[in-house]
Amino acid sequence: MVVDMGKKEEDELQLLVRQAAVNDDDDEQVQALVRKISGLAAAIAKLPSLSPSPEVNALFTELVTACVPPSAVDVAKLGPELQAMRARLIRLCADAEGLLEAHYSDLLAAFDSPLDHLALFPYLSNYILLSELEHGLLARHLPGPPPARVAFLGSGPLPLSSLVLAARHLPAASFDNYDICGEANERARRLVRADADLGARMAFRTSDVALLTRELLASYDAMFLAALVGMAAEEKARVLEHLGRHMAPGAALVVRSAHGARAFLYPVVDPEEVRRAGFDVLAVHHPEGEVINSVIIQQPSCCYLFLCLLTSMHG
């Protein structure tokens, strides 16, 4: 699909992309990419609905195709107008992703055994590869017994990450899936009703991550933070600080981020922000293939937890 723009929009985009240059060598390629993404963002914003449809699917496919290849774009260096465009686009992507997952969750729930038909979801392979990557990084950087209690924060109506992790990588673990939307949890719960094993090991709980108690958070051996929990930087920082104060020593937190032009699709988590929230960063991985999200593996810092304990004792 080709996005047509009027003269005024064309001039505005020209003004915006001048801010995106990284250096003289990358200037032309970076500007061309940001120009394309800006045009797609404008077209997506004009859609009457973000529910799955041929037009919606075509625009988002073109957007993802533009953003996935390695590029020299550093979104931290973008000017304020482009930063605002990027923030709006990420929220549009989040809304569209939620509607897409709800659509396929309803479609799968119509089958007697929904999990036997997961391949109907067009991006299943991405979740399979991402879960394999995350589990591999966990095993490499935190060797020892596999986690017995796992929490997935921001699981949504189609909790493919949890399903893949539980079925393929952590077959003995229990999973608590948290989402702020009760309707999303109801949809997700229907998908495991016919599977005795996963139905027994998976719970779906409605809560804001920032309201989860110390007692609850400290009970998990590993936690996964979805990319769209805390879309704005300050929101993400508050979530990470809350988890850093209340997770158990030795527990693992897997955080999804983005790198390069993929940061127009998902929020970026700065490893320095992770450290300020009280974590030791064990690994940062930026994939270059089909997997879109970057992965950060971290643990609560023992020193930070000790300071939090002292503060609570004297507070």
C-alpha cells in the first residue's frame, strides 16, 4: 500500500525528518526511513477503526516491514515533534495489537480445544521464537533449578507467551497471568479450559502491576514484563521501581524492549533506568531476525533490597 500525502503534509514531514539524522553517512537512509514511518503513522491515525481488516492489516504489515530491518535510527536523538509522533504511533500499535489479539482469542474460543488451533494466529512463530530466546537467556545467565512460580505481567486476551513458555519450556511451573483488563482475562481463561494441565497451572488475575503487594511479588521465582506495560518512560520507570523494591532476592525479571527502528513499534527500556530501579542487569539482547522485541535479563540488586529494608524499618 502506498500512502499519498498532500503538499502541506509533505512539507511538515520534510521538516520532521531533518531532526532524525545520525551522521552524514546515515543521513539519507535514516531520513528516508523516518519519512516512510511518519507517513504510515499519519495514515494509521486516520483509520476509522483499528480492528482487523484488509486496510488495517496492510498498513501495519507495511509498518512492521519498514521497522524490522537493522537501521541506524536512534530514537533518543529524535526531536520533540518526532518523539511525539513516535509516542502516538506506539499507542496506536498497542490498541491495534489488543484488538487483533481479542479477535483471535474469540475465534479460538469457538473450538472445543482452542489450543489445538493456535496456528491460526498469523504471528504465532514470533511468540515461539521470542519465548525460546527468553528462556535460553534465563537458563544461560541464571543457571540452576528452573523457576517453579512464574508471573507474566500484561498477558492480554491471547497470552501466547505464557502458553508457549508453560507448554514448551517450563512444564512444571505455575503461571500467574496479570492484566489490568478483566475482559482480557476472561478471554484468556477460555483458551485453557479444555487443557487439563495448563488449566491447572495457569491463573488469570486482574490487577494494576503497580498495586501488587510485596508479599505477592516476593513469591515468584521469575517474572516477565510485557513490552506494553508502562508505555511512557515515566510509567515504565514506576513499574520497574515497584518491582525492584518488592521482588525476592535471586528472582529473575525478563523485560521486553526495542532497538533501532523497532522502537517506533514498542517502548525502549534503557538499561540505566533498570539499574536506577534497583536491578543488576545480567544481559541485554537485540535480535535481528523475526523476533521484534529486545530482551533484558535482570535481578533485584541485593544492596538496593537491603536499603529498601532499612527504609521500611525506619519509616
